[in-house]
Amino acid sequence: MQCAKVIETLPAYLDNALELGRSVELERHVETCAECRRELEQSRELKRNISTAAYHRAPDSLRLAIAKNLAREQAQPVAEPSPVKRTIFRPAAAGFGLAASMTLAFMLGWALKPAASGADTELLDAHLRSLQGEHLTDVASSDRHTVKPWFNGKLEFAPAVADYDAQGFTLKGGRLDYLNSRPACVLVYQRRRHIINVFIQPVADAEFSHASRNGFNIQTFQKNGLNYWLVSDLNPQELAELGQLLNTAK
Ligand SMILES: [Zn+2]
């Protein structure tokens, strides 16, 4: 048996998948060939390490997954209305206090509600999914006359669709998504390089809070029996600007 043939059949030999005659030939060769013997020993050692590593790695990854879940659980905001309100308007509140920002909240018609557990995680997940995949928009158009009819027949409600390009929020298109296992209309806007997903769904039991998480801001309001959620890495002040535009649109 030639050295090259030995090297080629080493994996099969180590897997006990080589026919007996070949195995005998191989063993006879490595007895006399130091180079192939070294190859065999190294391969055997590598195989042993891989199986040992695989055995030990599994509990590690499990531990990591559990730690991640725990961190996620602990990151859930406590359902206390006043800190939530403060968190949302704090960056905008450079010049005015909490009372003033609450007045602003009323003026904007924000429906401030305590966090429903896990709900804004679902929003953020949907937002991130839209950024990662190829599925940001089902209908890509800045023309509201193209975007609005696209939702016809796909939803049991018909949200107003508008472009706010003049105000710096460019309509990118629309998408059908799911929140709480119910279909939701998503309007996608862009501000500079920031994508903003506006999730719209009929008001039901779903109650999401204003929240800031992992650098993403979520704001919500209710209008004409619909819930609107704005999700973006855009700063809260500018996100509230779009919220106001959507909220005051006819
Ligand atoms: Zn050899």
C-alpha cells in the first residue's frame, strides 16, 4: 500500500469502515512507515479530542442558553407606569420636566399604559426580523396610493397610509406581519439611515408600553380603534415626531 493511499483511507480506517483486507494492509504499512504512523496517531488523537469536546461542549451551550433567557427575563421592564413615562420622554425632556412631558403626552394623545409582559419583546423581535431578512416590505413604494390598496383584502381594517417625506420620514412601503398571532399592518418609514416599523392592529387585549430596550425605542398610541406601535433605533424625540404626524393625520 502506498503512503498516499494510506492517508486517503485513514478516516475510513478510524471509523472502522474499511474492509478487513485493506485494514490489514494499512496496519502492516504503518508498522514500517514512521510518517504514516505519525499521521495515524495524529488523526486518532484529533478524533478523540473532537468527540470529547463535543461531549463537554453541549452542557456549556445549554448553560449559555439558560443564562441568555434569564438575562432576557430580567430585562423585562417592571410594570410601573410613571418610570415608563419618564423613560420615554426623558431624552426629549432636556428643557422641561416630567409634568410638562406628561402634558405633551396628553397633547399628542399618547395612550400611556404599563408594560404587558413580553409584548414589547415581540415587537422588537418583529422589528429585528424585518431588518435581518429580505422581508422588510411586501410592497415597496413611497406612493401611498400603491401601498394602501395592497392591504385591501389582506386585513379586516384599513389604516390611513401617508408619506412624510417633506418632514423627513420617507415611506418605504408596507408589510403584513403578525403580533399576538393576529395579522398586523406594518408601514415602513426611513429617517436618514434609520428604519422605523409602524405596527398597526385593531385595539384588543394587546397592550404594549413605551419602552427603550437594547438601543431600540418603542412608542405607541391609539387612534380610530387602532393601536399604533413605532419601533426603531431612531432617537425618541424624532420617533415621537413621526408618531405625532401619524396621530394627527386625517
Ligand atoms: Zn507511509
